[in-house]
Amino acid sequence: MPDSPGIKGTFTIGDDGHFSYWAESSDGAVTLHRRPIDSDENPEAVARLDPETLRLLLLWAEAEKSVTFSLTGPLAQQVKDLSKELSLTPEMFVWHAVKIFIDSAPDG
């Protein structure tokens, strides 16, 4: 889900019928919040995690069902720029690049 309208750095997670859940990014960490639905009381901070811990949590949760990667630095910016030029999402750009690499590898 994208940022909530008008609130930069906020990711709406959803609700469970009793609480609304969202995450906020600040100071290099992500804080998960919850608040009773239809309430104006102060939100409760449920957890605060750094990005590396979030990546490890995702890997653990997927239990080897997929391959997860993260690009950073100049390569990440190149992927963003080139994927935009080709009207692809960055994920599809990388998917095509990996597929070409695999398809061009010699058999054996």
C-alpha cells in the first residue's frame, strides 16, 4: 500500500475490526502503531524496527518460498532510472535482466 493521503512516511497496514494498524518511517527506523477504531486516543507504538531487521523478518516469514533481494546505492538508482525509461516497474526490469542472464548462460 502507498503512503496514506497527505501523510508522507506513513504506510497503512489495515484493521482487524478492533484496531487500525499503520507504520511510520522516521530516524532510520519503522515504528508499527495501532489505535482502536473510531477513537481519538493516542496511538500505541507496538514495535520499532530498523530496515535490516525488517528484511530479515521478511526472509524468515517467507520460509524459503521465494528469493528476496534489495538493491542499494548507485545500482538501485540506475535500476529506477532505466526502468522508468522503459516504462517498467523496477521489479520487472530486474526480472527481465535476470531472465536474459539465465537464458544466455551456456548449458551444462
